[in-house]
Amino acid sequence: MAAQTSHLGKVKNGKDVVALNIIAYTFCGFIALICLVPFLMILAGSLSSEEAIIQNGFSLLPQDFSVEAYKTVFEEPMVVVRAYGTTIGLTIVGTLLGLALQTMTAYVLVRQEFEWRNVFSFFFYFTTLFSGGLVPYYLLIRQTLKLADSYLALLLPLLFSVYNLLIMKSYIRSIPDSLIDAAKIDGCGEFRTLVQVVVPLIKPALATVGLFIALAYWNDWYNAMLYISESASTKYPLQYFLYRQINNIEGYKKLIANGAVSGSVVSSVSLPTQTLKMALTIVVTGPIVLAYPFVQKYFVQGITIGAVKG
Amino acid sequence: MAVKEKRGVKGFFKKVYKYRAFLLMLLPGVIYTLIFAYYPMTGIVLAFKKYTYAGGIWGSAWNGFENFKFFFQSGQAGLVTRNTVLYNIAFIVINTVTQIAVAILLTEIHNKHYRKMSQSIMFLPYFISWVIVGVMAFNIFSSDYGFMNRMITAFGGKPVAFYTTPKAWPFILMFFNLWKGVGYGSVMYLAAIMGIDTSIYEAAQIDGANVFQRIFKVTIPMIMPTTITLFLLSIGGIFKGNFDMFYNLVGSNGLLYNYTDVIDTLAFRALVTNQNFGMSAAIGLFQSVLCFITVLVANKLVGLYDKDYTLF
């Protein structure tokens, strides 16, 4: 980023420069604002009173400030906590396994002395060109492997991706051969070379690819929709949990009303609807938005590297 | 190469032994890919079968081109293919233009904090799931509570029932597609702009070019290779609909299908809603073949344009 100012650093402020500055600041500011507004609207909706939303609709600022919707979500916190648990568990296990799998594969595919590397590279690459489509995959998971309603149905589909493999390959390729050769001369086997020489050198790659994998698990709702039935709803990951509750908000309200602490009989009718949707969305989205500033740079690296031929 | 290779089976096994560590390391990935990518490819035979639960993939009876016949004769094939292609063309054009504009203008912002801040915010939508984008769409376009109708009525207009107005959806989908991808996509162009030799700018400046000439005569031509490559790569995916987006924004709202149904959503409904495995497999195969051909063609074109950027 620092380099980009240098080539423009010395320009004198002619009319054209001022004009361009105005355009640049306004345009980028405007796009950024548009990107931010939907988040703010959900936040504002979640902090409004139900009556105000019914009367006026959603807006950019909280109307008739109220935390009623959040109170409702936390009336029965276990369902959210459980979905969080599922997603966190899947994300951790999937990321670690996926990284190990991808690193190991990429390492072999870039080793010059492995004569069959191009054959195997094509073996992996071909799967991005042609696929069996939805039905055969669906039948594989549900009938051949019988994974329906199990965590494996959520874990396995996202474990390995050729795109991540390509990113990993281009990182590992940048390691000088001499380092690997030196390890060999010292008597290291391939596994030890990978773990003790290569892995420490590709920490940025592990961070980048790891975050790509983690994001895929975190945002996955599709596999849950296909492979986890309602009877196993305790296994819903976070995004699909949100999807279900948003699309069946009355059901969610009943769930909360039934689960509410005995004694205080709550009727689901008295619970908020629209603001509840917004509050639940914030509860689900909040952590990723908060974690985002810390991980953004790794994604930027990954995108740039991914653009280079794998 | 041929000289080095030992002939025959013996030579092969010698190599297997020599590469045993490599092969062992490849094994998990290879097994995974065989099971989750190659084995399902054999399942495309279902496109030519009448699927029964008891028969499974292999035991169900053949029915020739019945599944395809139904898909094409019902008129759905034409509709979803048209929608998929038109949406993708619109997405590619709008996204490319906006992402380039953002990348160029971001580099013109000299206030570091302003630049970083706006770039970070633009990148944010990339991180959230389409489920959440679906909530945002509802938030804005819901007939009763939506922000859009609030604005429309505030300016004296009549509220629009967006979720029953198919014609509004191409615009809504284009908006959210751009919204989610603008920060992510502009990163590539930013990297390309960073790579431009600064001496070219200096030369342009000495020649008396103003900043706009500098952008149109230097920056844009210099990032053309990246632009064309990315463009051709996205052309390769022109028959692929973004299921995540269409399903979360439109869902099972049949009123909108004429304008919003894409190949992927139709294949999904045929499978999950109608349990018509054969037809869904036929739609899937139809799409896979189209995708395969377009990727090959796009790759060929990239190759003609610049050999370094071909994928294989």
C-alpha cells in the first residue's frame, strides 16, 4: 500500500488533480457507505422497538431504542450457543485437517524430482473443469456414504479445494530448492522436510489458506440444508440455523416461549418478530465482523496470489 | 525423458518404490478426490435413467433421453439458460467496471486512513454469508417494513411490492452481487496497478499529461492484461449460477421465477422439492457439459491473448 503514493507524490495541485481528488474521495466514500449501510440497518432494526418498526419500517437509526429483541434471543440462549458450538467445532477441525491435506498435497506437486507431478496436478485440476453435478454428489453423501444427519456431511464436502491447493502450491514453489536439498543431505525424509523445513517457511500461506477454509466452514449453510434434516436440527451450523429461524420466525418464537423459564408463562404472540430477526442476525454476524479487521490482510494476500497461475 | 524411463512393469514399480514417500503424502488427497469428485462423475448416467430409490444409481432402469426431453420441452431449459447467461453477463460487466473504477480511484486517495478505511469497509461484505445478505435484502425491500418503500413514500411515491414484482429483481440481484464482490474484486486490480512501472507515469507527466490522461492513457491500458484475463476466466463460468445468492435472495418465491430462475436453482428444486432425480441429473449434466466447453474455449482465448495466463 505504501508504494502506491510514491508515483503520484510529487504532482502539483493543478485543477485536474483537485477534480480527480474530489471524484476519488466521493466515489470511494460513497461505495464504502453503500457497503456499510445494510449492516447499520440490521443493527438499527435490532435496537428498535417492534411497534416502531411495524409503524415506520426499517431505517438507518434505531427507533424508539429498545433491547427487547436481544432479550428475546437470550431468553433461550442454548439454541444459539449450540449452533455456535457446531460451527466453531467444524471450523477448527475442518481448517486443521484441510490445511494438513492441502499442504501435503501441494508440497509433493511442486517437487521437481517427482516425475509424476504433472499427471497428479492434472488429476486434481480436472475436477474443476467437469463435475458430476448436484444429484450424484447428493446420492454419494446420503446413500453411498450414509452421512445424512451426521457432522461428517458438513465436514467432508469443504475439506479439500483445488483453488486452495493452487494458492498453496505457488507459496511452496517460492521456497528455494537449496533449502529442501540441504535438509535431504542432512538425512531428513520427505515428511520431516515438510514438517520441519517447509511448514515454518510458509506460515503466511498457512494463515491465508487456513482463513479461506475457515471462512468457507463458517459461512456454510448449503451442506446443512441438503444433508441435515429437521429431526437432527441440533446439528445445524450457525448460518443454516439463522436461515431456518429467519424463514420460520413464528417457529422460533414458539421455541423461545416454550423454553422460557417455567413460571413466567410467555406467549409467543407477545414476542417481537421483525426486530427479533434482526437481533438474531446481529448475534450471528457480530463475531465475524469484529474478527474481520485482524484477518483482512491475509485474504488480500491470498487473492493476489491466487491470481497468479497455480 | 523417454531415455531415462525404464521400460515395462518392473520400471514402474521401481519408480513407485522410489517415490513411496511422495505417493504416501498424495494418498489422502487422491482418495478424497476419487471419492468426492471422480466417483460422482459416474453418477451422470442417472440423467438417462428413471431413478428409483431401490435401484439406486446402477439398478434403476434406463429411459433414454426422457429426462432431457421433459427439461427441454417444458420450456424451462431455455428460460433458465437465458437467465443464467444474462445474469452472468450483467454481473461480469458491472463488476469489472466498478471494481476497476474503485481500484483506480483508491490509489488516487492520498489520505492513508481514508483509503484504508474505505477499502476495509468495501471488503466487509465478502466475509458474510448469503444468508445474512438475504436478511439485508428483506430489510431493504420488504413491502411492509422495507427501507426502500419508506423512502419511496417519504418522497410521495407509491410503495412497491418488490417480492411480487419480478422485473425489479434483476436490479436487486445485480446490486447485491456487486455489493458483495466490489472490495474483493478490486484487490486484483489494485495489485495490477501497483505493478505498473512508475517511470511510465513520470514520462507521462513530463509530456504534460494531466491526471485524467494519465488514468486513461497509462493506468487503464497497463491493467488491460489483468482485465482481459479475469474477464475470460469469468466467461468460463457463464453457465454457472450462483446458487447461494439466488436461493437466499429469492428462495422459493415462485412469482419471481421467470426473472430469477437459473440452472442451479432449477436443478436444486427438481432434486429436493420434486424428488425428480433423473431430471435434476439431466439438468446437471447439461450444465456440466456447457461449463466444460466454455472453460476450454475461454482458456483457449486466454492462451491466444497471453500464454502465461492459461490455466492448463
